[in-house]
Amino acid sequence: MIGLPLVYLVAGAMFAAFAVLSAGDKANTRRWGNAAFWGLVAISFLLGDRLGDLGNGFLVLALALLAGTGRLGVGQPATTTPDARREMAQRLGARLFAPALVIPIITLAGTFIFKAVTFHGAPLVEAKNATLISLALAAVVAAILAQVMFQQPVAAPLQEGRRLMDLVGWAALLPQMLAALGAVFAVAGVGKTIGDLAVQWTPVDSRFAVVAAYCLGMAGFTILMGNAFAAFPVMTAGIALPLVVGRFHGDPAIVCAIGMLSGFCGTLLTPLAANFNLVPAALLQLKDRYGVIRAQAPTAVLMLVINMVLMNVLAFRV
Amino acid sequence: MLTLLGVAVIVVGFALRFNPLLVVVAAALTAGLAAGMTPLEVLAAFGKAFNTNRYVTIAWLVLPAIGVLERCGLQERARMTIQRLRGASAGRILLAYLLLRQFTAALGLTNVAGQAQTVRPLVAPMAEAAAEGAGPLQDADRERIKAMSAATDNVGLFFGEDIFMAIGSILLIVGFLDQSGITVEPLHLSVWAIPSAIAAFLVHGARLLLFDRKLAERRAGAPA
């Protein structure tokens, strides 16, 4: 059965290639830092299950130290000039979009088809990871297709991939680090402590006050923890079920659906939701690390108010 | 209560713009030590969780494909397509993308678009090219357009995906309520995500149209 291990093998190979190509990049004065950083990521993907928990802990520590002491530069693989790109864009026309469209098409098709395909009675692909596996397959196919269709050098996918990866830099690992932090916080009981505090501060005598406390609590907790999924069980058990649903008879489905969306407003406001807020800033080379958060903050705040009003109007109609 | 120091480390570290990877490790150590774990126990717990969450990082597998296409002029092609379109503006391009992103996310197709797949190679260059159609752009406005492109992707995704009943957040709600003795249908939950989705489209859409006006005002006010 094809599962995540195969995808990790492919990802490990890609990061190992980035490390090797970085080491040979004399234009980058910090090439050994880049080689070490992507090399450690490759080791994590290829051998992570054999390193043991403490071994993985030291690997993470090394990644953080390399990034935190400024050892990463930006590699400069040879690429095409702006003029050459304009000329190719003219010549190749709409065909350029084809490999880009292959990614969503294969991801989509794979998600549905893989679940149905069996081999000797067993499913060919792990059903719960069908989308991730399809995405990985799509990415590989699209890269090869682009290289062949437009007759690019064989090393182009890896060199150009490295160019983009170096632009993102350490931020590429931040989402995974934050997910791990969430697990440590859970072991240490951080979420429960914040939840208890929020419940203590909630006024219990007015319907709108408990609705507002639940929505604001979902958003605030999400801002602190970076993830609405971590906030939901704590806030819903602490405020929504006993007060909004229990005391004021709100419809639980409506309360929870809008409560989760209030948490998403918090996600739009926090640097801890790195893959949505900080990684794009790196990918687009914004000067302001928090530029994306600034751009979406007014929408998030307005939507939080609207969610409170919607919950108050829709959840208590009976 | 002492474990909250871990959250304090995060807040202060991000506010002072220390390297986030270091801040995260420091926060984990602080929270773990405050909860009575030894440094090595915290490191092991952190390493274990890092290893099980590797799937978060495999999204970067799309970079080689996007990179080759950029090498062949994908961003330039995206710009040319927009330049031929009459009446295009940064705000209107992003408005169309918002609708597309919300709609596809509502069908569960959250991975067909994204910051690496669509925003960097296609959406941001298109929005920039559309704004350039009305005259030269200041660097600060280029930054604003790129940031707004990324923001629009996030808003569209967040306020679209919950309309799909098999998405993670909906399944989490169903499972949690079930444990609390309340049975709800996923469909019932996803239907009640629709009012917020419509509101998000109106709010962010209005902001995008205002964004066009602000760009025009700054262009009028800027020295030629």
C-alpha cells in the first residue's frame, strides 16, 4: 500500500538535492549554512522514524540554531533573464499554463480515484492520505512535464526549486515547528489554563455577552495558539455548551459552525499561523514580515463582529 | 499558571522579531520546564511531535514545478494575459480570485489553489500587471498588491472550506459534539457556514474595490 512513507522518501530526496546543489553554489557566501539546513530537513524525511524522539529533538534544535544565528543565505542558481522570459512567454503562449493546471487536475482526480483502486483486495493507496499523496504525485508529474515540454535542462526543476526554497528560507519549517509546539503546549496543559481563565472572565447573565465571549474567546485563543482546532474544544466545552447552548438554548450546530469561523478570524490575525501569514510574505519577498496580516486584519476584525451578530440572530430562533 | 510563560515567550519573541524558529524552541522549553519536565524530556517531546508532523512540510514539493515554469516565463505570461483584458484592475482581479477560491474550497478543493501554486506565479503578477495598466507603480504599492493577493487567498480559503461537509474542521465539530452527547449532521453544520461565507465575500470584496480607489488616489498624489 502506498502511504506517507513513499511521499517522505520523495520529499527527502528533493531536500537532499537542494542541500547538495547549495553546497556547490559558490555565488552564495553562506552556502554551507544552506547545505546543512536543507540536509537536516532531508535527514528528517529519510530517517526521522529511526532517529528516536531525542534524536529528532536535537535535529530540531540544530535547525533552529542554524536559522537563528543567520547561517542561511539565498542561493543564486543560474536562471533565465527577464528578457529571455518575456520572449519565451510570447513564444510558448497559453501552453505555459498546461503544467500548472496539471497540479490541481491530478490532485483532484487522484483524491477520488485512489480511494477506489484496490490491488489484491487491499487499497492501493492509504485512503486518509489520498489527497496528500495525489498532491505529491501531481507536483512530480508537473515538474517533469514542464522540463520536457519546454526542453529545459535536466537539473532545472531542482535548481529552480532550490531558488524558490531559499527565498522562503527557514520560514518553510515554521509551520511544522509550530505544530510540534502545539503538542508540547498540550502536554504542559497550556490550553486548559487559558480556557479556565476565559471561562472565569465570561459574564453569565446576558445572552449577547456569552455569545460575544465565545466568539472573542475563539479568536483570542486562536491568536495565542495559532490554530482554531486547538481553541475549539477548550472554548466550546468551557463557554458554548454550558452557557450559549445550556443556559440560553442556542442551536448547537449553528453555535459551533459560527464559533469555528470566529476562530478562523483569529487565524488571519496571528503570526503563529505561519503557513498562511508568514510563509506567503517570504514567498512574495515582502519587506514587511507581517505585511499579509496587515492586509487581511480589517477583514478579520469586521468578520469577527459579523459572526457575533450572526450567531446572536440565527442560533436562538426557536 | 506558570505554563503561560510559554505563551508569553511566543508573544514577546514574535513582537521583538527574533528568529521565529528560536522563539518556538524557547517557548516549548519554557512551557515544558514550567510544567515540571526536564530539558531532555521537553526536547524529546518536541522532537517526537516534529517527526509526526512532517506532512505539513511536504507542500513544498510543488516548488520545482513552479520554478521551472517561472524560468520559462509563467509570470510574464500571466501579466500579458491581463494586459489584454480591458477594464481589469488589481481589485477586480482579486475579487474574481476571491470568488473562485471560495467556490472551489466550498466543494472541498482546498488544494487546487494556494500561496505557492497560484498566488506567487499567477495571481500576484496578474494583479500587479492590472494596476500597472493605469500607470507606473510605486514600490510601496507593489508590496500592498502582493500582500493583498496573499490575504485574498486566505480569506477565500477560510470562509469557503467550512461549506464542504467533509473538511477537517467540520469533522472535528461533529466528533466533539458527539462526545458531549449531541448529535449533529455534517450537512447541518456546513449549511450554517454559508451566512458567514457570504458576509466575508461582501466585506473583503468591498475592501478590494476600495483598494483600487486608494491605489488611484496615491497615484494621483505621487510626484510624476
